[in-house]
Amino acid sequence: MLWAKIVLLAADGVASDVIAERLGCNRLTVRRWRRRFSEARVEGLEEAGGRGQKPRLSHDFINRVVAATMEAPKDGSTHWSARRLGARFGISHSTVLRIWKDHGLQPHRTRSFKFSPDPDLVDKVTDIVGLYLHPPEMTVVLCVDEKSQIQALDRTQPLLPMRSGQVERRSHDYVRHGTTTLFAALDVATGEVTGRCYARHRHEEFLRFLQRLAPGVPHSGTPPRR
């Protein structure tokens, strides 16, 4: 509570101006709570009744707004907007936004997910995580990813540079100059990233990349299961 922080800081000898700056409140608020504690000690810290604006919306009404927010509209829309929900309950959209903020609701945001259908997913994840947690002796553990079919593009016209009052402009069409495949590896011990581009995307290129990372480590002609 704010008054508790004010009293504790005041007990440590912190000035009222410094307390107000630290807690982000008004200096008059700090002085009022210090005076109340000085005059009546703990009893003076009880909140006085009748101060401040009375809440206009009841908890039951707010709970109904929250419950409606988490239900899809019956007209087929994906989610409620603040204005539509406000019109439904007879309140302003700013009130709806305030309720959403207080309850951590963001109907306009979504995140995608996908469950893997692989029946051996748990075993594979356990093997990979186990390599990082308890790697075998004399073993090189690397985190490798690939980005295939990176397009080398070039605009059909030169860029027009930015000017005062005008943003940089570029043509909407482009010319393709083929594709490349980027292999990248992260050394989890040092944070060093090693990258290499290849013209093709086959297991031969992947093995050559592994050989480049660990030249002294023998490898077979078959790429590891990923």
C-alpha cells in the first residue's frame, strides 16, 4: 500500500520530496500520510471514509463485461471491439478499454500454435534436450538451423532517396537472381554464430557444413535424424 511505503521511507529519514519522486505521487500526499502517522500513529493510517469518487460500476457488472469479452459474438465475428461491446452494455468504449486493461484482456491479439502429430515427439525432444544438459564425453553439440530458398532480389529501378517531407521510394516490381540456402550454427558455449551459403539444399551440403564446424570430427555419409 502507498501509505505503508511512505511511512517506511519517512522512518528511514528520506525527505518528502524524494519520497514523492520515488513513489510517483504528489508531495501533499506524502505530507498528509506523514502527518497522520505523526499525530495518531497506526490508527491515523486507516483510510478515511467518504473520500474519492465512488465506483460507478459494480463488480457484478464488470464481471459480466469480462465474461462477454471472452465469448465470441453471435454474428460470426471473431472478437468484440470496444465500441460494439460498449454499445451492448450502454457504456463508453473508453470504459470497456479500462476494464480490459484491468483484467489483462486483449481481444485484438492472437497467437498461433500447432501440436505435432509425431508419436515419437516426446522421445526426440528428450534426446535433444539431454544432449544439451548432459552431453557425452568427447562430443560436439551444435544447434543448427537452415533457411532454404532465400531469394536474391533486385529492384527494377534504382531507389529514390529520402528527402525532406518525402520518404524513400522503391519500385514495386523486382528481378530474381536465383536462390541460395543458408546454414547457420550457434555455439551455445561462446555465443558465436557460424553461417554458410550453398547453391543447393541437399544432405551433401549439410554434411559439408558440419565438417566446416568440426573439421576433426568424423561423420558418415548419412545426415543425422533431425
